[in-house]
Amino acid sequence: MLPSVGESSEDHLYVKSAMSRSPLEFGRAARVAFPPPIGSLVDFDLEDGLSLRIHMDAVVQPD
């Protein structure tokens, strides 16, 4: 069975939840964003300027 992707999938919300907790364990906060297309990307911006982008599917190709 293939995982569901896109806006109707909740996978991006699970990633947000897990990744939002992880930086806090090290005393850091992160801003989380879902750029379009919703469900394909999750962006995390840490307070020190470090950024992380998670690709949930192949809709948007990595740079």
C-alpha cells in the first residue's frame, strides 16, 4: 500500500509534530511552515538561522 500524499494526507502534520518537539528537547524553538503545494513540503526555521526543508513527496524537486 502506498502512503497517501498531498493536502488530504496527514503525514505532513505528523512530521510537524515530531520535528516541533525535537528542537525543544535541546532548548531551541522552530517556526514551522507548509509552503505550497500543501502536503508536499514542511519547512523548519530555527532561531539561529538554520533552516530545514522536508520533502514529503516528489512533487517539488530538491535544489
